[in-house]
Amino acid sequence: MQLFKANIKTVVLRYYLMMAVVLISLFLNIPILAVLAVPLFLSALLAVKIGK
């Protein structure tokens, strides 16, 4: 795991995935499920590259 090594495509994809998790959880009226978006937010913010 390396910080600040992911490309912009991966960062944008993680951001949109995070927003989808939040919107779906609020649409389903389960706000505690939005907590699952926190790891996605941090991985997008820090541009974590997983793997080699």
C-alpha cells in the first residue's frame, strides 16, 4: 500500500463510489450505513495505491 501513488482515474472512481454509498444509504433511510463511505473517502483523499 503506497500513499499518493494512485492515478486520477482511480481517485475519481473511488469518489463516485463513495457518493453512491452515501446516497443509497440515505435513500434507503439507513444513515448508519453511510459510515461505510469513510474508508472510501480516505482512500480517495490519500490516493492509496493497492498492490505493486
